[in-house]
Amino acid sequence: MATVKNQAIELSLPLLMSNYFEYINEDNIDEELKCTICAQPFQMPTTSSKCGHTFCHQCIIEWLNKQNTCPTCRNRMSLQELLPIATRIILNQLDRLLVQCTLCKQKNIQRGNILHHFEQCPNKIVPCLAADIKCMWTGRANERIEHVRMCPFQQIRPIIDELRTELKAQAQQYDKHIEQLRAELNATRQHMQTQIKEHTEQNRFLLALINNGKPMSDSCSKLEGTRSNSKCSMIKSIEANNPPSCSMCDRILVEPSDISVHHCDSGCICNTCFQKYYSYARDV
């Protein structure tokens, strides 16, 4: 079901047109087609779902903003109970009412056609065709052709249009160039982030090799020791089922062959991490 709000949106323009027409033989118009508030034929007829009385949409809205009773029966009334009239026979009767244009004085225009007439009315006030390029002239529609013929703004329009086209093309080129620069900047940023991450990992590798002053090596002087207390701590940990973990990736190293470099007291790096980071660290 249509609401009063929707009807107001759909018919607001014809309502505004009421300033540009007057009724012919208004006294002969059926009183049943007139609003009791403004005494004029209904504009956007709106009825109460409770008492059934009908008014112009704008009239009843303004009325209810001041008081909450029906103008006809004085019963309580609210905006929520208002509904637009959708009965075609009533709307057709209103549309067929004859009016006169107050601008050009043409008579016998059906009210439902007043908007179409206004679009073509020779006396309506219109702007210059060059209003978009700052011509301030306004006048009757039937005078515009003569004005445009002499309008200096309209005469330079071809030049302005050409400049606009050039500026638009330049703007598009600038936009394209900006997008390219943005893409390059993003690529550079990503590359720098990757480089920072790699350098961070390499620094971590170097610190692991330095091992708090006990640098790691790929050789072990204690592997041949005969006494258990002289064995490498890495070997001891493996034999005690408490294998060491890689200082880089924390992977548990259960076999001596998994260890690439170590310090006999503590600290080791697995083969995978050593191969991953050593070549870069050596270059650095």
C-alpha cells in the first residue's frame, strides 16, 4: 500500500505547479472534490483511515502539526492513520479539471497536463543555455533564442568546450600517471619491507652464530673425548634423550647429523637454517 510519504515524493512537483495555474469556473467544481481546509480542489488527496475524511496532503499535514483533531468531525487524528487516495475515478476527475496558465494565460488546460504545458510554456522564466559557463541572463522562454544569438558566452562556447576537452584529457593522463606512481610506490614499499625482513633474519642469524661470545663452529673438539664429562653438550643432550633445538627455528635436532654448526657448551643451528642464511651472512 502506498504511504503518504511516498505520495508526497511522487507528486511534489505537480503540487508546486499550483502557483502557475488557476481554475476556470471554480464555483462550478463539485464540492466533494474540494478540501475543507483550503476550499480548493484536492492536491494529493489524503484520507484518514479512521473517519474517512479527505484533505489535501499539505493542508492536513500542516493542520496536524498544530492540533490532533480532524478538521471536519473533530475526532482525534494522527499522521499514522493518513493514507493517499488511490481511487482512479477520483484522481481522474481531479486531473480533468480545467485550468488557465497564469504565465501565458492559455485556458482549458487539464490540470493533469499542467506540468507538460509548463515545460513548453513560452512565458516561463528560463536561464541562458550558457548558464553553465556563467552567463547570468534569465528571461522568458520565447526570448531566449534571440538572447542566445547575441550572447557572448554562447559565442565562445566552442573555445571553452575545446579547452574543457583538453583539460579532461590532461586530467585523465595525470590520473593514469598517478596510478602508475602509486603502483610503483607500493611495489617499492613491498620490496623494502621484504628487504627489512631479510636483513632482520640475517642479523638474527649472525647473533645466533656469535652465541653470546661463544661462537659456533662446524667442528667439535670434544667429539673424541673419552670421559663423559668431556663430551660435547650437544652429544650429551642427544644421548640423554633431551635433544637440543635450533637457535633459529627452534626445531628439535635428534641426530648429530642434523646440526650444521654449534658450540660445545651450548647453542646450535640446523642444516636448513645454516644453508638458508649463511651465504648472505658471509657476503655481509
